[in-house]
Amino acid sequence: METAKVAIIGFGTIGSGVARLLLEHRDRIARRAGKKIELVHVVDKDLKRSRNIALPPGVLTSELSDVTNDPEIVAAVELVGGLEPARSIVLELLESGKNIVTANKALLAEHGPELFDRARQLGRTIAFEAAVAGGIPIIASIGECLIANQIESIHAILNGTSNFILSQMEENNTDYASAVAEAQQRGYAEANPAMDVNGSDAAQKLAILAHLAFGARVNWRNIPRTGIDIVDVADMRFAKELGYSIKLLAVAELVPEGLELHVSPTLIRQGTTLAEVRGAYNAVRVVGDAVGRVFYHGLGAGQMPTASAVVADLVNTVAGRTAITFERLNLWSTEGEPRVRLRDAARVPGRFYLRFNVDDRPGVMAEIASILGAHNISIASVIQHEAEEDDASNTVPLIIMTHMSPEGAVADALKTIGQLACVHPGSVRMRVRD
């Protein structure tokens, strides 16, 4: 059987998992690739760090040139992460004739056009299944399996860290700070979890999915996004009372006015598939005009789920399947016009959950309702519980659920409401999906 030589760049958690699969399951992978896949180099800066896998002698190296100068290596897996030196490494690998497999969603979201154009110029390929939703095969599903469809919408939970935090808050009545600390303790969150909790990670992944499904060309920074740090454990209780769970939802929806894109904490009706996604899991619901609604659920991060997706890309690359789809999809091309235009976020309609901390006195509801009415925002329901007997603040939470209203109108109304003397700082606005 023919042998295909490959290399891994970056030997952290995911790199170790990829190496384990390649070394411990050679025969299984060879049967499915039609070739023996030989791991000849693993490049890492630290050669002395203790790892959970023993590599064959001579495989571990600190020199990228060991890979770029070896013409027999046909594919390299980039697992360095971040933007630099990952971008420079990928370009150097492409120039040396290597096909690329990567799990680096930040790199694709930021430098996709440059890298993909260069790969096409050099006759190379880039595969990236592991960049979005870890072990869930969503890239192949949208790019290949659903090719007969016009994708109409994507609703997804794309960040396992945020989903774990929200699950802890909902199920255990844990406050936000404690839930973040537990996520860090379990290894779900970094020491600085900002990219996860502020919606940036999900926005990067949504930009990739939107490009794949709709041909959208959008910088992830321009996707409207709100993080989960606005969510209080009290919101979890109010949402439950209303029949909802709160999830960090990434949305791409194609309508006649354009493509709607946003990432935000969202109230999702309990009992629906997305509302029941717990812990560090991801989920993606896709609607196509032919297939209808399909749902994907699985671990969106972690060593072996991500390694599973990386090795699948590696198998497809050495087997020649990636070359076919890479050319056909023509992803991140700078040529031609975008296939869709983005919808003005301020005009996107939706139902909203509003929470205000207000003075416990007569007339407050009337003042707020008057401002909402002035912005043509209709109230669907209201929750206002009595203040606790031992609460000396003389304030109460006021919860309002709206009917369908444009995002911009609701945002403007909240600015005006926030100026009322009876409304205290900390008002919250979240979308509602039934």
C-alpha cells in the first residue's frame, strides 16, 4: 500500500490527540484513506515538556524547516493557534508544497482570503473541519452533504465554554463569576476567557459558516454580538418562569432583505432541541429548502473530538477528496461579487426580553410603557414580583416581553428608559426565539 507522509505543527493538547490517533490506529486509518499515513515530524518549540504520548525516535523536532525541506511530506496539520506565527507558518508550508489541515478558526476568520488565494495559486488545499464545532462534522455537512440545498438559516450554539457557564447558572443557581471559575477549574475556560464569554469566538465561527453556506464576506468583528456576562442568575429564574432557557446563540438567516447575522444570549423555548443542549456541548440547527431542518449535536472542543475532525480532514486530503471539494467550493475568493448582502442589524425584527431594576412605587410601569409605545414596541407580557421583606433597597426587577419589534427601535427605547430617574443601571436586553 502506498504511503503518505504527514507532519504536525504544534504539539499541545490537540496535537497530542492527533498523533495518538495516527499512531495507535494506523491500520484503521489506512483502510479508510487507501494509503498508509506516516507521521514523520511533529514540530514544537518545547522538546522537553512531558506529554501523554510517546513519539517514535526522531519524530519530535523544534525546526519547521525539517518539514518544509522534506518534499515527501504531502500534508501538514497546523495546530499552533492564534494569528501569528500561525499565518506565516501556513504560508511557508504552502510555499513548500504542503497541503494544510487546520483547526484554527481565528486564522481563517481573519486571513482566510489571503491563505486560500495563495493555496489556489500554488495548487494546494486547506481543510478546516475542526475549526468549527469540534467533533461535529458541520463543515462537510454544509459544504458537501447539503450541496443540493439553498441553506435558509443556521441557529447554533458554537461555544462550549459559554454553554457550560450558562448551564451551571440555570441548573445549579450558580452566579456568573462562580460558574466561570468552575469552567476554568474543569479546563473548559482559559485563564482569560474573554473571547469565549464576550461572543468573539462564536462570531468567528459564525463568519466561517456564513461564508460556507451563503457566500457571505464579512469580517467577524462586524457581526453584532453580545456576551453572556450580561446574564444574571435572576435572568435564568425569570426565563424558566416564562418557559425558556438562555443560550449564547449564533444566527445566520437568509431573508429577502439580506443575510441576518448576530451572536447574543437568547431565550429559547424549553423543550426545543437547542434549549436542551447542556454543559460544554455544541449544537447546530440547519434549515435547507430541500432537506428541511437537520440538527447536529456533540462536543465542540476537547482533545479527542477535535482530533477526530483533524484526522478526518487529513484522510480526505491524502486520499484526494479535499482537492476536489477545495476547487469546487472556491472558498474565500477575492474575485467576483459577494453572493449575498448583509441586512441592516437595526432593522432585524425580533421578540425581546427586557429586565429593568426599578423603584418600587406606583407609575413606574406607565412611564416605561409610554416610552416603549412611542417607539412602536408592543408589550406581550410583564413580570413584577413583590420586593423581599428584608430588601431595604426599595427596588424590584421588572421583566417585559415584547412582541416583534426592530432591534434598533428596542435599543433606542432602552437608551431613553435608562434616563428615567426610576430606572437603575443594569438593564438587560436579550432576544427571544420560540
